[in-house]
Amino acid sequence: MSSLYVALDFPEVNLALALAAQLDPQSCGLKVGKELFTRGGPALVRAWVDQGFDVFLDLKFHDIPHTVAQACRAACDLGVRVVNVHASGGRAMLDAARHAVPQSPGAPSLIAVTVLTSMNQADLAEVGITRPLAEQVQLLAGLAHDSGLDGVVCSAFEARAMRALFNQPNSVIITPGIRPVGAALDDQSRVMTPFDAMAAGATALVVGRPITLAAQPAAVVRAILASLL
Ligand code: C5P
């Protein structure tokens, strides 16, 4: 699987297509989130899969178990490389997702979101969670692990602890909030360099604007990959 996923956070499908056309499927994968998927639909994802890109379908499914299982099956049919669900959907939902995504070569990795990094302790309290945030992350990651999920998407600052839990050769720890040395932070506050994130236990990185806003996106991809060696 790719060690670098480019977050295609574009408001228009054509902009995403133009950026992906500059990238090499041998060098990086593509992360498709809710905005782009809602605009571009499955055909867009299928086209990139057909071009050879690893696609991380970042739709963070969270619903009743049957619905999530069926959504996961649809993701498998699209041929994506990674699909994710909210661990807070609970054990039955996670088990149903695991059941829907085969653990066989060619099937996507199934990973969990724990606590969204946009949420702080006060936000958790407002939805009735008074446990310390870090403990809530551990609890949800443990639930995902118990259900046999392959890993998590998390902050690079959580990667070490997550890697201790998901410690199999095929475990997947994907970290956004990555900035190459000297890159603009944009709206990210706690960032790590690509090298440090991988050293902390990430198995793949998500990088958006440092690549998508660059004059030469493919050159930035090459520089990031070179910095990992
Ligand atoms: O442009 P940038 O590199 O900041 O993009 C990061 C991508 O990772 C975005 O798609 C963002 O939504 C996603 N993400 C994140 N932090 C998280 C989870 C996802 O930045 N904790």
C-alpha cells in the first residue's frame, strides 16, 4: 500500500482531476473525502482505481450495523485500498464492518476513527463523555482492535500508542497533520514532519495542501518520499 496519500480536498471535481493527473500512481495514493465524493461520486473513485491509484475512501461511516456493512461492501466493490468507520459506532457496528470487508489480498484495509482531532475535552463533555480525551481515544481504539479492524487514522502524536495496539505486519496507522520541514501550517496546529511521523509508528501519511497548492505537486511528493529514506 502507498505510504503517502494526497488529500484531494477540492470544491470542484475538475480541480481534483487536474491535480491527480500530475501524480504518479506508483508514488502516492489519493484520499477522497466527503466533499469530493459527494460531488464526484463513485465514478470518480473508480476512474482513479483503474489508473492504478491506491484510494483511501475517507467517508468515516457511522450508522446502524447493517447500513455500515452495506456501505463497506460498496467500498470494496469500488476497489479502494482503505476504508474507514467511526469506532464510536460501537462493537456491533464494527463487527458488521469487519464481516463485510474480507481479510484477503486485494481487499481494502478497514480502519477506525477514534475521537476527531477537532474535538477537545469540552466538546466531549457536551456529548456526555467526561473521561479524559486520551483515554477515550484508547478506549475506542481498543474497541476497534477487539473487532479485528486493521488500524486507525489518527494524529501523528497518537501514532506511537496506536502502533503498540495495532502491531501486526499488516496493521495500518494513517496520520494526517503532516507538514514537510518549512511548509506552511495552514490551519493545522499540532503537526509533524513526514520522517518523524513514520518514526513514531505511522505506516502511511496524509498530506493535502503542501502538495495540492504547490506549483509542482509531483516534485513535492518526490521530496516527501525522499525525506523518508
Ligand atoms: O491540507 P492538509 O494536509 O492539512 O490536509 C489534511 C487532510 O487530513 C484533510 O483532508 C483533513 O480533513 C484530514 N484530517 C486532518 N486531521 C485529522 C483527520 C483528518 O487533517 N485529525
